[in-house]
Amino acid sequence: MSRDTILETVIDIALNAGCLIETGEIEVDDSRLLVQRIQQWATEFVAKKPQTEDYIGDVDRFAYKVLKSTYPRSPKAFD
């Protein structure tokens, strides 16, 4: 497991997180904890990832799953 592969995966997961935050699909209260989790998830993904030709698709699906399950959007109060 190379450091560069983990760093690339960290960036990919972070991009997914930013997109989901921007579109309101997830809510993050503690950005430092999010960064720590992204580092852990990247290491986990690289260690377990099967060898496929769709790396970006694989990491995107993984990121979506862990981000949505860890940071569910809270219901908004009615105006």
C-alpha cells in the first residue's frame, strides 16, 4: 500500500465530501473529525480495494456510502 495511493484516495474522498456538503446531502459539524475519518477511510479503502479498472467509480461509491451513513442530513424544521 503506497503513500501516494492513500493520498490520492484521501483527495478523492474529500472531493466527494465537499460535493455532498455543498449540495446539502450531508451535514458535518466537526471538520477536523471529518478529515481524520477521511484519512482512516482512505487507508481502509486502499487496503481492501479489489483490483478493478474503475478506481474512480469504486472510490466514489465507497465515499458516498461511508459519508452518507456517517453524516446523515438532519431533518429541517418547517418554516
